[in-house]
Amino acid sequence: MKSMLIISRQAPWSGPGAREALDIALAGGAFDLPLGLLFLDDGVFQLVAQQQPTALQQKDLTANLQALSLFGVESLYASARSLQERGLDSAALNLTVDVLDDSALTTLINRYDQVLTL
């Protein structure tokens, strides 16, 4: 079975990309596909606690994020550079992720058979 890395690059309020990435991860997890989820660029904003998406007429992604482990999606990663550039502290995130530097990100991406970027 081929492994897949889903790279989520969109903020939760910038369009459907963030929700679509989570939906794909949850569906893949339900079918026991070996997959990982990487939060990169503005995608790291999905990990911020206490968001108020209804103010922007968006749906809250918190429940979807929390469901990832229930669906067997436990390989979660975030870019250290993306967090730093956006002033986010990895200790304050609402999900436990492995924070990786650029070198480790390259190794991670090369480890998967397929890579899907949203």
C-alpha cells in the first residue's frame, strides 16, 4: 500500500483548502491508508487554539483536527519556519505535532510515495 503525505498550506479562513485537506486525511485514515499530514506556510494557522471562525462565516475545524487521531492519523507535522514566521509558539498549538526544520521537512517529503498539496 502506498503512503501519502498531505500538505495543508492554507489558513482555515482563506478558502476550502484547509477543510479539504482534513477531509482527505480523515477519509484516508478511515481506510487505514499510511498517511501523514504536514501543516506548512499559512496552514499552521489551523493549529491555533481558540479560533473564532464564525466571525468570518467559516466552519470551525477544531473538531476535525481532534478527530484525526480517532481515524488513525497520528503522523502530524508542522514547519518550524512557518510557525516562526507567523509568530506562533509550538507550545500553544491545539494539536500535538512534530515541529520540523527545513532539512527534516525534505527528508519527510521524500519518505512518502505520494504527496498531495492543498
